[in-house]
Amino acid sequence: MNTNAILIKNGRVIDPKTGRDEVMDLLIRGDTIDQIGIIRAREGMTLIDAEGKLVIPGLIDMHVHLRDGGQNAKETIKTGTLAAVAGGTTRVMTMPNTSPPLDCSESIKAYRGIIQKDACISVNIVAAISKKLEGKVLADFSQYPALGIRFVSDDGFDIDDETLLEEAYRQAAQWKLTVMTHPEVHSIAPTGVVNEGDISQKLGVPGQPNEKEWKAVERGIRLALKTGARAHFTHLSTKESIELIRKAKRESIMITCDVTVHHLALTEESVLRQKGLAKVNPPLRTEEDRLALIDGIRDGTVDAITTDHAPHCEAEKKVELTKAAFGFSEVELRLPIALTELYFKQNIDLMHVIHLMTDRPAKLMGLKTGCFETGQPADVVIVDLKAEKTVDRHKLVSKGKNSPFHGVTLRGWPIMTIVAGEIKWKK
């Protein structure tokens, strides 16, 4: 049992849940928050001077791929969580597209065993909607609540069979699960590799039109409202999708969404320069789409900022564009990307940006974490808002070095991450 006492002094403490934003001290005893205020240092305490720095709750990432389970060359739970903690993230939700898929109690328990052995942060599992992620037969949802599962998804393989999908929503409503939808109508531009438009034409490759995504969002909203299920739409990338969610939220609080930092920061122009390194699904879109996502952040339409961390081996990216793997290694870069793009460039309220990576995702996940309340887990990040660093993808902690932010200078980096009262990473 951790009995240490850590006193963080003189930091600017920001806690979106309580609205706190002031210079004060934070005392950790064991693995929980003990006290917040002006606190006298006592003998035996580990003292951390955070003057001039931000002190915020540990970040939560609702969408990552930790691989392992047959994909160890790309990432392992150990390396993926080490990368997360280096980026200030203290809890993640990992997707079910492992090998074997997380579609039954046996595979989930086995994967959780690896998590308990190797993870340095908290890891929540998202279970599969369909058996083997094939979109043909539903998994047994009744087994999930007892396993601590709250979200189900066939991430990367949205189900086009509407009858089956509606039954999935009904089952999710019955078992109080949230359907986490990767919105994509597969019959639309099934071979598309980048955004459909000028860039795809210049490169001579098939593109993905916006309707491939927004029609799936439209379908998901309709089924959620019809069945009463909770629906979370992940990694939205188009202006139409954001507007559909904005309108749907006027009818139901059961509909939520997230966007990734790469869709907030980059456009399809990156593909011209970086080819496969900038290939992701959904693809990087137009500047108009990017700004629409930022508007969704600003007005509260978007509930969380995520990464869709998808590490790949170098060889999987260094091939022709049509054959390159989709996805970016991003879990350790989320905070500086979000701060650079949203706070420094777009002048979005700092507390709101942090809110979308802490207490808001915690609430969506049914957790009491992501805040600085007495007795809650001591997950804390100290951030240097003035720190500037140029990304070198080859130096990422993750096994996956596939980052399109290579060479980009970002501002606002974590310098220490505390998980359950233990210093797990520091600069």
C-alpha cells in the first residue's frame, strides 16, 4: 500500500469539475487527494515546487489502441501506457480490435490479466459489438456488465446491416451499455484512402467523401433515439457530422461525441507532404471541416478530445499510399497539440480545453475521477505552459513512431505525471 505524502506547492490548480482556477497547494496521501488549499510542508513529505506551472487532473483518453494480444510488434500494453503517462494521460479506453478480439469473457479476462501485469495507468476495455468484429452475429451483451464493461464498439468496422445494428442498440439499452460508433458507411467509397477532393485527385488515389461518415452518424442518431440507447460517436471529422450531433443534442442527452487532436490540427494538405505517414481513418479533411470541429469544441457540441492512438510498424507506413496502414501514434502528444491549437491559436478557454480531457470523459465513462475532490484517486499532471518542443517522432516512447507531427513545434508540455499517488513519469 502506498503511504507516501506528496505536497505540490504554489501551482496554478485548474479543476474543471469545481471551476477552481487559482494558485494553491495540493496534498496527496497514499493514492488519494487529501487536501487542497494553502498547506504547510511537514517532515516526511515529498515536496514538489510547481510555481509558474499548471496542476491539472490526470488526462483521460477515450479512444486508444494498445495492441498487444497478437500485435506486439506495433505496441504492447506496457509501451502504450508508458507513452500515455509521458503525455499526461492516466486513464485510457482501449478498443476491442485485438487478436483475438475482445468479444467474450475469455478474451476480455485474458487481456485484463495483461493490463494488471503491465499497465502503468488505468485501462478500461471497450468490448466488441459483434463476434470476431465481423458484423454478422452480435456478441453476448449480457456478459459485459459483470466484466465491468460500459462501452461496446466494432471500431473500424461499423455495421452496415441496419437490422443487426438496431438490435445492437436495443441490447445496449437493455444492458445499460453505450454504443461507441465508428461512423462509416462501408458501401460508400469502400476503397477510399484519403479525403475525396482536390488532394485525392492530385495523388490519383480513391477518396472518402464526407457522406461516408455523416450518413452513418445520421443512422446512428436515428437508432439511438428509436431504442433509447446511449450513443457515442467517435473521431468525427466532418462539418456535417458536427451539425447532426449539435441538432441531436437538443433532443437527447444520450448522444455524445469526440474528436481527435489530429483532426483539430491538420488537414488533407498534410498527405501531399507526408503520404502514408498522414494516412488515417477517418481521413484528414478540409480546412472548412477542421474549423467546424473547432466550433464544436467552442460551443460544447464536442464532449471529449481523443487520439485514436494507432501505432504501426515503420514498414506499414513506408509503402505506397493505397497500401499504407491507417492511423497515428499520438497518445503522448495530445496535450501539447490541444493546447497549441485550441488555447494558444484559437483562444479557447483553458479550463474548457482541460475539461474535455478530464472530468467530461470521466462522466461519460461513469467514473468519479478526472477531478481534484478529496478522497478521489490522486491522478495529477504538472504542465509547463511556456515549454516549447519540436516533435521528433523517432524519440516517441510508443513503439509506433508513425506521427505526422514530426518536425512540428508544440507549446505546453507535461513535466510530471502522478498516477494513484505515485510519480510515474517526469521530465
